[in-house]
Amino acid sequence: MVETGTNQTEINPHPEADATARGKKVFIKTYGCQMNVYDSTRMTDALAPEGYAETTKLEEADLVILNTCHIREKAAEKVYSEIGRIRKIRDARGADAKVMKIGVAGCVAQAEGEEIMRRAPVVDLVFGPQSYHRLPGLLKQVEAGHSVVETEFPEEDKFKHLPAAKPAVTRARGFTAFLTVQEGCDKFCTFCVVPYTRGAEVSRPVADIVAEARALVAAGVKEITLLGQNVNAYHGKAADGSSQGLGRLLQELAVIDGLARLRYTTSHPRDMDESLIAAHRDIACVMPYLHLPIQSGSDRMLAAMNRRHTRRDYVELIGKIRAARPDLALSGDFIVGFPGETEADFEDTLSLIREIGYAQAYSFKYSPRPGTPAAGHDEQVPEDVKSARLQRLQALLNDQQIAFNASKVGSTMEILLERKGREPGQLGGRSPWLQPVHVMASDQLIGTLQPVRITGITKFSLSAELIASPNASAA
Ligand code: SAH
Ligand code: SF4
Ligand code: F3S
């Protein structure tokens, strides 16, 4: 990511300065969802006053943290092969090897706890998402020679480490930023580990979120994506003590001077209330893009998944949202091969996708997760059937994505130029609909919004040309 050069906030203006002074280095590898990305930045910021600077070179790290994901079996298994690789690099340091400490954080840490140490004794520290604010203290125990496992689940403690009205993330890393507003999930879809790894739903108070957003914008951020495992279930405490939903929160953030774009993810269809739908109509900086997973188009599967809504509920909801914001691009998640899924159920998913029309979507083969109700189901779908269904589903989704991208060719839009592109003289950014866009433009325009005309599409991105405007050369 691009450094802003003005990465200061009231909390810790120069964290990297004291880190380099004491010369320790931390390498963090992040797996899984955007919340893990956000959490990794929180960990780096929490470690800076302890003398740790971030490094992208594993070989030189004094501390390696794997911030892991448990959502599917493959995601969890990757962690163990990565630990093996790190061990080799550590051992290659010879007598110096002991200096490198290895920590496992995130959802695998929460789900597997001590088991990680048993399978990989080289690991020094295992800590779950609820204990990141205790990281400096945990490290002291590790440095004193202890192996530490910290997977306690103190609900009320979840956001305690964030002093009121002080930002949690103390440095901006570019022109777009994530901001966690809600964590955890009470929905218990029968396939999903998140309620177990992230715990019950907790929302941060409005004032804390506004303060963090202001700090990010002051540091140069133009676009903020609000995060939550169930972000639209947000119900944070407002200044008057009342509980406030995501629609109201978006209103409060939209008035921050210099904040050009707001997004939020991931939403659940049951929590799309009227005020949030109205926010898509009324607030210009709320981008016309919504990630609203349904998982399956079959009511039988939706019931078995405990989604607690029907296909019809979803279709009607999308109708309402599109009436409020006609140019809205929709994204979703789909699972194929959930236990008991028949060919007819799967066809229902394909027909739902045709009915809705997605601009972009993620799709997965069902992966049984230990401890979740569906894992014990005796009608597991064979792997080859899952693979064949996934292929058919992805072919349809790809066609829709390409058609959506192609529909933008010839149109004009404003894009946020975020970074240098792959080719010399090229910059990369995103459209309001989250499409990657490439344009030939001067580096000085990085971090600005520019009007462009879309000239063509490559597979999943757009190419564009700048529309000369009076401010086109302003940085
Ligand atoms: N909170 C979000 C999603 C969290 S996980 C939501 O409710 O939409 C992201 C996606 O991973 C899910 O939407 C689902 O499609 C997929 N997923 C979750 N558990 C899975 C499993 N056991 N097997 C396959 N895919 C899964
Ligand atoms: Fe998992 Fe369902 Fe909660 Fe999403 S809503 S995090 S899929 S349990
Ligand atoms: Fe994975 Fe945990 Fe996110 S399981 S998807 S890292 S909440």
C-alpha cells in the first residue's frame, strides 16, 4: 500500500520512530477476511511502542505472527504448512534461531488453541481475536521463556482496549482504510465457524468510530470500508445513550470533511433495515455497491443452513434496495454442496443468480467445520459433485461479472486513484462499483478522485482514460 506521508494522529504520532530506535522487527502474514487485515494493522500499531517495526522480510523478523482464518478446511491447513516453512527459515539462523518468536493469531488460534502447540511445538504464542490488546503483555511472558495460549472469551472486554474517542488504528496505510464497527455473530448458520471464533455480536460506540474515521481522514484516507462479520446488525451506543443502527452511523460519517467514499461489509439479508436502504438513496458518498450473501437459491437449503429467510424474502429485499439506488451493483457469497443439496436445489441457486444478476460474487464448496451442526450431517455431497457444481456456478457468475463490466464501457465515472499500476505511467484505482480500473496518469494524482471515461475491459478490470478537467493536475 501507498504510505501517505502524513500518517499522524493524536495517539502515537511517530510509532515507527521508536520502533526503529530499538530495532526489533515483526512480520505479520494475514489470511481470511478484511477484519483480519484490519486486526493485523491493530497488532502492528500495538507493537510499535514496544519497539517493533513492521517488515516484509520473514528472514529478518524477531517476531512472526500468522493471523489465521478457520472458515474452510483449506484455509486452516495452510497455517501448518506455513509454520513448517517458517521453522526452516528460523533454524537456518543457527545459534540465532531462538531470537525469532512465532505467534499464531486469528480464528484458527481461537478454534484450536493448545492443539496448535501440540501439532507445531515451534510455536511460542497462540492468541485469539479477543486478546490483541494484551499482545505486549503476552509477548513479555514469551520473552521470559513461557509458551503462551490465550483464547479466553471475555465478551465485555472485546473493544475495551480502545479508549473512548481514541482511534484503534493509529496510522493510515494508504487512501483506503478498513474500520471495524462491529464484531462477532449471533446468527449461527449451520455451516459457519464465525460465531465460535469471533463470539457474540458486539458493536463499538458511535463516538469511537467517528473519532477513528476522523483520524484516518486527517491522515489522508479518502475511502473507508466499515467492517463487521454482521456489519448491518450494528447497534452502537450514541452520545444520548440510545442505540443507533448502521444507516444513522453512515449519516454521521458522511459529514466528515474530506471523506469521499463509504462502504460496508458484510451484511446479512435479515438486517437490511429501512434506514440503511434509505442511506443508499440519500447519502451520495455511500457507494452503489452491496455485498449481500444469500448462500443458496433453494428454500430447503436456506432452512437447513438456518439463514432464517427465504429466497422470496431476498428477491423482494433486492427489489427495494434497487428501487432506492437503481445503479446498485450486487455481490454475494454462494456455497455449493451443502449437505443434502440435490441437483434441483443447485438449479435453484443458478436460477436465483440469473434472476438477481450479480456484478461480482464469491463461491465455495461446502467445507465441513468441526463443531458446526452441518458437519455431522449424514448426507454429505461427494467432492466430485461439489467440484462440478462449483464450476458451473462460477461460469455463470463470471459471465455476469464480465457483462456488468462491459456495460460500463463508454461511460464516465469518478475513480479513486490508489496506487501505481503494473505498467509504467499507469495508475490503479477503483470505480464506485469496486471494479479495478487502470488509467495512464501522473503519479501526482495518486490519492485523488478523477473523472475518467471507460475505454475497455480486460478480464475482471476496466481500462480508462482521464477526462481533462481543471483540477486534473492537482494532487
Ligand atoms: N459474515 C459473513 C460471511 C462470513 S464467511 C456473512 O454472513 O455473509 C464468508 C463466506 O464464507 C460465507 O458467506 C460463506 O459463503 C462462506 N463459508 C462460510 N462457512 C463455510 C463453510 N463451512 N464451507 C464453505 N463456505 C463457507
Ligand atoms: Fe457465519 Fe452466518 Fe454469521 Fe455470516 S451470518 S458470520 S455466515 S454464522
Ligand atoms: Fe476467517 Fe475468521 Fe474472517 S474464520 S473469514 S478470519 S472471521
